[in-house]
Amino acid sequence: MTAGGAHVTVYDRMPSLARKFLLAGRGGLNLTHSEELEPFLSRYGAAAEQLRPAIEAFPPGAVRGWCEGLGEPTFVGTSGRVFPTAMKASPLLRAWLARLIGGGITLRNRCAWKGWDAEGRLLFDTPAGEKAVAADAAVLALGGVSWPRLGSTGDWVPLLSGAGVAVRPLAAANCGFLVDWSEVFRTRFEGQPLKRIAAAFGGQRVRGEALITATGIEGGAIYPLSGALRDAIAEDGGAQLDIDLRPDMNVEAIAARLGKARGKQSLATFLRKAVGLSPLEIGLLHETAPSRIADLAPEAVAQLIKAVPIRLTAAAPIATAISSAGGVTWDEVDANLMLRARPGVFVAGEMLDWEAPTGGYLLQACLATGAQAGRGVLDWLAHANRKA
């Protein structure tokens, strides 16, 4: 028996729980962000107002309190991001699972949800075969479709669509993009980082780093722009991403340095000494310049350095994305995140139609909508008991 008097069973299709949560903590578990609530909510774009009730009810401070209540203190990094002091997900997950088990919750692994039977019972594929479970209420938190090997495969989409629930197609979010690099550039620079740059698209500008891949570009400076880039590619068949290689210098200052006599220096040596360009950055200029760099005026090279145009042809495969966009549309759920078409069934996390950049916003919304759905379940059960 758990809080609220409900018997709770958690079903997970994988052999162990919370595999994507553990992956999120591989480089340091970014739980949430410390910025004020209004700018925080703005990170969710078109879904900000739909997510507002859940996040206001379970805000970043509550996430920190929850974490610390499990014995894992938190701290705010220099970027404003919030992490557990241990920086890992595993200690927090162990404490979380211990609390759940201690509270009487039953955990069932290797149980994949397959919809409902004719009597409205939940159907699961289990090691012992198909199992039908009658439940007074259910929370579906099946994730999106990024990193499917961790359990979120998106196979719930046809199940809900078949039940009359509108689902916006799932799409890659916080993802890399494909670029038709030349063979010379790809062979020489694959796997190398662009550091201290600024990426720009559609009036947005993000400082950070990016990584050249065999098929394109990805990284922290790209992910916050991925939604706008993805949508532009879908509409126009491609998009131009501009990379500022020297965000702390203006065009005039760069042109002045490039206007000095080169003497007997090679072009690469001159660019390295005059502006501090790395071999990768010089290679990127050659890859994208309208003509030979040596034939361009200093002002033209300076402008290119400040806005290297990279033509993106498609988003990278959704399976490699950090998260996914799309999901159950907001019209399909009530204020408690219960499906209007399936009373007593609630949805949470990436199953809902929202997206956000990395930086703590993803986990925050997943935790907050999970808490909102949980409160909705208790309200639903209380109402059912009153009617009984």
C-alpha cells in the first residue's frame, strides 16, 4: 500500500529500470536549471503554457529538494545548470528505487505494454507470455523514440492512434544534422571539435562547441537550434547554419589583421598567426568559401570567418538524437494529463507534444509531468471511491 492508499506496480520493458536516466548522467546528471521561472518556461517554446501548471507545481527548487531528500545534495554550475554533487545518476537512482520498494511499490521488468484487450485491461508481453492487467488507473510514461536501444521505441504511437488519440509524428530534437562534406574535408576532420564558436539560425545565436562528424555536424552549439532547423529543412528541403569562428571579434578587427602583408608565409600559417585559426577552421573556410580563399579580399575573408555558411540537408537519424519532439497532442489530455479518449489513463514525459533544449529542461519537464499525472491518478481514484 502506498501514499493515497493505492497499490502501485511499475512495468518496464527492459531488464533493468531507468536506462535512459542513467545515460543522461553519463557526463554529469543535469537535473534542472536555476534560472527564474518565466525565462525557464520560455525554453519550451510553443508548449510553455501547456507545461506551466506542471512545472509551477513541481518547479526546479522542488526537483532539488526531491534529490536532496534521497540523500543526494545538489549544486548549481557556472552555467546555471543544476547537478547532484556526485555528478552521476546511479547513486540517485539506487536511492529512488529503494524508496519506491520501501513504500510498497512493485517493480516488474521485461514487460512490454501492448495496448488493451476487449475488456479494457492493460496487455503486456512478459517472459511468461501475454498478461492482462486490470487497473483502476494507469500512467503511460513510455518516452519518445530517441535511443531506442534503451527502451523508448515509439511503438506506443499506433496503439494510441488506434484508440482514437491524436499523436503528432515523432521527430528528432536536440540532434545533429547531415552535411554533404567533400571527401577531403571528411577524411581529414571527422571527429574534430570546433571550440568557442557561435552558431546562428533564424535570429537565434548560441555560443558553445560543435563536432564535425563523418556525415555532418552536432554539438552543444547546434542542439538549441535543432527544432527551428529541423522544421526549416522539412519545409524548404535544406537550411543554412552560420558558424561564427571568432564570436569575440568583429569583422573590422579581423579584416585589419588579415590586411597586413603576408610575406612568404603560407596562407594557412598566415591565418593561424593573424586570427588564431586552427587547421579545422581553415579547412572549413576552404570547404565553404565561394572561391579560393587566397583570391578573396581581407574583408570578404573576415565576413566568412564571422558567418561560415553550412548547408544542412537533413536531421540526423532520430535514433541518435538526445530527445524527440511530437507526441500526444495537448487537446487529447485534460488538466491532469488524463486521456480524454481513455478515462483513467494518464500520459507523462516525452509522450506529450513538447520539446526543449538540453540544460536541465528535459528532465525537469519529465519529472514535473510525471508528478502531475500522479496527482491526477490520486484525484481520479478519490473521485471513483466517492462515487462507489
